[in-house]
Amino acid sequence: MERSDTPIAHAVERDGVWQIHGLADHLRAVSSLAAAFATRFDADRWASLAGLWHDLGKYRAPFQHYIRTATGLDAENAHIEQRPGRTTHSTAGALLAQQRLGPVGHVLAYLIAGHHAGLNNWHGGLHERLTSEEAGRELDESLSAGPPADILQPGEDGLDLRGIPGGRDGFALWVRMLFSCLVDADFLDTEAFMNPARAGQPGDWPDLNELHGRFVTDMLRLDESAPTTPVNRLRREVRDHCLHAAALPPGLFSLTVPTGGGKTLSSMAFALEHAGRHGKRRIVYVIPYTSIIEQTADVFRGIFGEAVIEHHSNAESDPGDETAKSRLACENWDAPIVVTTSVQFFESLFAARTSRCRKLHNLIDSVVVIDEAQLLSPELLQPILDVLNLLARHYGVTVVLATATQPALASRTYFDARQNLRGLDGVREIIPDPDDLYRQLKRVEVRLPADWHRPTTLEDLAERLTTHPSALAIVNTRRHARTLHSLMPAGTLHLSALMCGAHRSGVIADIKARLKAGVATRAVSTQLVEAGVDLDFPVVYRAVAGLDSIAQAAGRCNREGRLNTGEVMVFVPPQVPPPGLLRKGADACVATLHGHTGDPLDRALFEAYFRRLYHACDLDEAGIGKLLEPDGRTLAVNFRTAADQFRLILDEESAPVICVYRGPDGTDTNIDVLLGRLRNDGPERCLMRRLQRYTVNIHRREAERLLQQRDIEEIMPGLYAQFSDLLYHPTLGLLTDEAASAVPASAWVV
């Protein structure tokens, strides 16, 4: 190692020679980069100071001794604190900010103290840490080392809490935006030193104007090759409406288009045109389910190529395909087009962890398209709408709510004040006359039950389905799907979340190919086919559920308008839906449709339906608003608790199981190779992403039972893998209960 008394931030050995990253250089670089990020929301002075002081604790002698005497440093993670043998360094700068600036310094304290471990609560966390004896010692030792004057005394003008975007209501998001600027700058500068060859190159992408040109060319080719049908003509009209509305000033928009109306490509047309006219920097496409994100990303990638990155738990990337640039973009979203999930998008907006918050500043001046907006979680609806309002009003974000069934998101007051809604006001509809569009795109007749209190048995349903050469049945539970499938003739296809992603994708592709070729096709599915899965059945049966679910099911019927009219049959299932949102949706649907004699999918009904649904829910069940409300004197906020409570998917009781699925003919050994690599090499990032395609989530109670029976093994803490060959059925997927023993041996023949 180089013999020098210069304080260092990081050290790495290259070709037998130790290289050092000067601490002062690192602090100045992070300060400059963080300030550049924060300039977009007029917070550059805050970010600059946070950057200068974030690693002030590294000046202390114990840290310098550690980094100079350690050998074999992990170059990939050398900057992460709290590993064995490391000394803390993120408290000194936080305490200096508090001592020098008082309550204003609390903002910087949140950022600096959390830049590795994540944002903390003030009470019960950061306050106690800053008032500890160890904190004072860390700061004293750091100052005694004599940091340069430009770092220690940079000038503290320009720090005014009165300029916070959104004031008190916007404080928590503003802090997370600042935190994002700091941690991204820290990661980028550290990676540039630790791994110069792998360091990301932010901004090295095609610009949106170039991508707009590619899109126009592709749409011209599509229009020329598409058959001249009424549906295709209306899809072009929808796209033209989007291009026209893109000239409107940035803000909140809705795009109300019936299923099959070309919503995906039309919303992208709006986003690109709007971005070009108003100087937006990127497009973020938010999709509700991982089961459909890959097909959407593939559509966009077919047009835009490498400019599209997808970021979600299932993102699959071959080691040869993943570049340093695409890896970095997934971490900080520095790409022109990002396709992500609702979980990733909204949980990041309320996150405390550095990895989740890092990307937030790159949302500024973007176009965010929220696909299937009706699926926004009612239990978290209030904080979701609050943050969308803040993004649109103060951070230059244009939000597009795209759906066939627009939810009732405008502000309203109930007699029960607890259910009042601070909604999205001033939302502009892109389609000039949605009612006329719905009339023109009407392709199905929906038939309701004659008696809402008379259930249909699964045996009766199976008998009715077999009268149709091709039909789709959508039920509310995986158990009903499996039971109904067992009552159907041989060759009936099955879809449920107990099938891994690779399995489901293959079955969906098979269904599409069969329907396109005119082959008789019957399928039984849970609601996973209702968003973004472009199936085109002549007949669809749907168990009573939310009105939006019935509308989505209708979108899988006569989708291309090849028939005069498709048929959607709504039936009362043998059991009511399980307690929770599914049952509340079904109850609101029945209350809305009971006694209705017109079209069940009349657009006017959806306002009434969503009002009933939201009134039945606590719209901030976890109390996120209160947790993020700053104390007026200390600016105390419960960042970590709010992040822990904001969960679109409650995964505490969920256990992931890697399934041995070898393809439709049983000969694909890819999963065997991947599991072998996991056992031999451990959980490499890219490998784990590929294994997500073979993973099924089950209740932890079921996992414990299967583990005791030696049907699965715990391959690493909290992650299980299939052990028994008879646990995964080639049609039904993972068998988790006593029904496994009831499956006849002949059913296992592939």
C-alpha cells in the first residue's frame, strides 16, 4: 500500500499495487455530484453540504488505521460500513450538522447518518444515536485529524426550510429525494474508483428524441401491416388522441381506453410526444404484476432496443447480456425508458433503504405511466395519491393513469370524516369522448346471474363450459381453479399462481397460438390473466368479483372483434371470496349491479362501484400519513417505520420455493443447471434474478409442513427448493396440500 499520511476513503489492490482514494477528493466529488442532482428541485446547497460531511467520520484515526492495515479488501463492497472489524464513520458529519445548524441540521443528520444503513426514525433511532457518548467521540476524533477548511467550513447559506416543496406535507418526500441524491452520488464516485472498468456511464443512452423517431417508424410499419378492421381503426384513433393531448401542460392525466383498444402503445405515444414538447428526461412505465411486466418490456424493447431496462424481482438477465450500464440503470434508473412494477415504484417512494431510495431523484422531470390504475391498493390509497400529487406539483412529473376502468380518485368528503379522500384533482382525460369510444369498441354481452344468492357448483360450471369448443373460466381462488380443472375434459389448460413464471408463460403462449390457429381451447384460470394478458376467447365465464375484474375478464373475450359479439357469463361461485379486498370488491360489485337492467359495464357504474369499495376500506390502514408527518420543532419523522409499514404485498407470511420445472416436454434442464450453480457458487445477483422465473410463493405455514415432509429443502435462509419429484405437477404447478395425494399417477405422464 502506498505510504502516505493523506486520509483515504477507499483502498483497492490492482495488479499487486494498492491504490488509494483520497478522502478529501471523495467528499468533494460526492458533494458536487449530489448538488448537480438536487439542482433540479432547488436543493443543491443541502445536497452539497451532505456530500461534504457524509464521510467526515473517516478522518478519525481508528478508521484510517483499519483501512490502511487491512488486506484483501472486498473491492465490490469496500465502502459499506458495519462489516466485521469496521469502525463507524457516518455519525460524525450528522452530529456536526446538528450542532452547527440546530433543527435545520436535522435534515442533514438524517441524510448523513443514514447514507449506508438507511433513513432512521428520529425518536428511538437517530436522536439517541446523536446524543450518545460514542457519537461525540467520533466527531471529536474526526475534527482533531484536521479536515481541509473547504470541507469543514464550506459556508452554510441557502438552507431555508421555507422552500420545501409541498411544505409540511412534502417534507418526508423532499428528504428522501435529497437522500437519493446523496447515496447515488456516493455509489457512483465509489464505483468509479473501485472498479473503473465496470463503473457506470450515466447519460450514455439514446435520447428520447431519437427513441421517438424509432417509435414513429415502428408505428407506420404496424399500421401498414395490420388488417383493416374496425378495432385497428379505433386503435389508431386512440393513438392520435394521445399525440394531440401531449401538447397540454405537464401534470395529471387519465387515459380511459377499453381493453383491446391499444392502450399500451398509445400511452407510450403520449409519453414520448409529451417528453419531447416539455423537456422530460425519461419515461417510467409502471405495471401491476410481474406476470405481465416481461411481455410489456419485450414489446418496448422490440422498438427501442437497449434503451429499455426492466426493474423488478423477476428481472431475468443472462450473464452475457447484463452490462455494467444496464446493471447501474436498474439500480438508479438512469435510462430513458424504465419498465417496473407497482411494488418497486411505490415502495421505493416510501423507502428508507439506500438501495430503494437511490433511484428517486431520477424520477424528477419524467413521464410516469401507471398501467391498470384501478389496481392501486385501497388500503394504501391515501399515501399513494399524496405522493403522486407531490410529484406532479413540485418535481415536474407528468402522471398518466391508464386503464379501462378509471377508479374514483377525485377528492371527496364523507359523513364519516375518517374516509375523506385527498384525491387527484385537475386530472385531464386524454380521450375526448370515452363513452363514444366504449360504444364503438363494445364487443361483448355481459350476462349477470338471475339470482345473486344462488351459487353455481363447479360441477355445473364444468358442464356448461364443455358445451363451448373454446371458453375461458376465471375463478377467485387457486383451489377452485384446480378443482374445476379436474372436472373438465382432457386437454383443458390451467393457470394459477402456484405455477412458476416460466410455466405460466409457456401456457399463455400455447393458448394464444391455439386460439390464433382456430384450435378448440378451454382454459381455467385465476384472476392472473385479467391484466395485460392478451387472450381472445369467444366465451368467458367469470366468478363474481369486483366490477373492475369483470370488465378485465371481458377484455379477454372477442378482443380482436372477430365475432359480432362475444359472451361473458358472470356466475355466483360455490363459496364467497376469502375475507379481505377480494370480498369487499365482490360486495361492492353486487351492490352496484343489483337491480341494474342496462349494460353492466356502463362507464357510469364504475364511479359508484369504486366509491363503495373505497368507503369499505381504511384508505391509510397503516397510518403512513401520521408516521411521515414532521414534528414542528425537531422535524422528527418515522422514516423507517413508515417504510416497514408501506407494503403493497405483505410478504411476512410468504415463503419462496424454487420449483423444478423442466418445460412442457420435460426435457429442459435449465433449472437443474441454475440450482447447481446456486448450491456451488451461492446467491449471485444475476443467478437469483434468473431463478425468479422458477419461483412460487406459498404461505410460510405450508413451507414448514413441506420442509418437515422433506418435500422441499431450505437451500439458504428463507429460500426453499423443491426436493420431491412429485411436488410439482406438469399442469397444476406446485401441490401444497392433501390434494397432491389425490392426483392419479397417469396425470404425471408428460
